[in-house]
Amino acid sequence: MVQAVRDLPQEIQAVIEVREWDMRNPRHLDVFKTVNVKRLPSIAVNGELIYASLIPDQEELVDSIAAAHRVLPRH
């Protein structure tokens, strides 16, 4: 899932900050609870869970991030 985000076009990467949390790390469990993650892999944008147990295709992911950040998608 992290690789899907890292493979995004540069104009999208310029407006996002990627953070990865590991469920096996007790210090990260609060993040999972706050975002309401129950299944992996998951992606949240601006603290809102948008993909759970699903890796979206790049176009769909770009659209979701662009909408959350009010930037125009590439396609």
C-alpha cells in the first residue's frame, strides 16, 4: 500500500505527507483507533479512512487525494 502512494505522480506527492504506521508497534495503536482502521492494508487522507483492505488503482487514488486536497488530478 505504501508503494502505491509512493508511485503517485510528482504533483500529487508535492501536496501530501506520507506516514506509515505499523500495527505491531504499540506506539502506533492510537492512530489505528483514531482513524478506525480494522483491516489492512488501509489508506487514510486527512485522518479519514478512505480505503480499507483494498489497494486502489493509481487513477482512483489520485482522484481521492486530489479531491481531499482540492488539486486537479493528472488525467
